[in-house]
Amino acid sequence: MLDEPFARGDSPIHRLDPRYRVAMVFCFTVAVALCRHLAAPLAGLGVGVILMALARLDPLAVGRRLVAVNFFIFFLWLVLPFSLPGTPVLTLGPLTATRQGMALALLVTVKSNAVVCAFLALAATMDAPVFGQALGRLGVPPKLTFLFLFTYRYVHVLADEYSRLRVAAKLRGFHPKTGMHTYRTVANLLGMVLVRGYDRSRRVYEAMVLRGFCGAFYTLRRFSAAPRDRAFLAAMIVCLAAMAALEAFPLHF
């Protein structure tokens, strides 16, 4: 089963038109990614936190996802401050951390968390079919929409297939070690996942053709904009304009 915990809910964010949410999370992500100063991403992080509060997301679930993201960002803090030339602020043996390197690491951290918070609030609060349908309504090419939907659906199937093959290998006495036998076994296992995935894709395609698939998905869901959607759009445009102003006239911390 596909686990979409944030898609289940009844909050002001959940009731918004998915097209507006997808469009705004894309614009927000691009705006934050293009920032070069800290003030605008900090404002974006505040907007993301407010959106999560409006979406009424489970704090523990959000925290687990933020920890996973910041785990990878942690390694940037181990590299960037010591690899970027600039004004020295800290010396650890042969390594010297610079102010410019720490500023860049902080900027990446704030931008990443702002984007993740906005994505969890606006995009993760809808299930994959609704997200794909919203992409199609916004003019995304159908092939890209189908690729997203099928990838999201069958990556879980391939993961289940991989789990079954691992269990089968363990039942036959396989214990991973450092050696050629382990490498060959893992390679064969991954190869079987690809072969079975290809066979399954052929069966799925033939089943879809037999059911009349002609390159388009049909759904009974219809999107309709309401005054609250237009108010949300106006509020997000104001936030993006404020972030652009902070980027054009940055505050110095």
C-alpha cells in the first residue's frame, strides 16, 4: 500500500484547488532556490512553517522528514566551511573554517528546509493521482505525467520485489560479507529485480491495452476554483514579492 499520511486531512490547505497548490509550490521553490542572500530564504522558511501549521500536519511525521533532509545537509557543514576560501573564523588542526564557507552552508540549510516545509504543506497533502491530474491541468506534457504516476506507483512494487528476493536469499543461507561471493549475489539479485520489473511492465501495458487504454487517463474528479483559492494565490504572490524585495535589498546579519 502507498503510504500518503499527509494526504489524509481536512485543513484549509487540503481544501484548496490542487492546481493552485502545485503552481505555487513550484514558484516558491524556484524563488527560494534563486536567492543568494539569507534574508529572503529565512522569510521563505517562515512561510513554509505557516503553511504547515495551516495544513495541520503531524509534527512527529514532519520532524522525521526534516531530520532525514538535514542529515545529508550535515555533511555539507563538514566540507563547505573548510573548503571555501575567505576570512578564517575557526581552526581545527590543519583545517581552517572560513566565514564565507559557513555562510554558504547556512544559506543551503535554510533554503533546503524552506523548500521541504512548503512541499510538505502544499504538495504532500494530496495523493499521487490528484497531483498528476493537477500537473496535466497545468499543461505538463501527458508523457511526463504518466511517467510520474507509473514511477510513483511501481517503485513500491519493485521495492516489495527486492524485499522478497532478499528474504529468499537469507532463507538459502546468504549472509552479506566483503567478498566476491557477496558481490555476485547482490548483482544477481539486482538483475532479477530489473528482469521481473520489465516482465511486470509488459504485463501491465498489455492489461491496459486490453482495457482500451489509448494514451489518456479519464477521471470523474473536476477541479473548480473558489474564492479561497484566489485569496491563497494573492497571499502567495505577496509573499513571493516580499522575498524578491528582500533579495533585491538584502538585510545584513
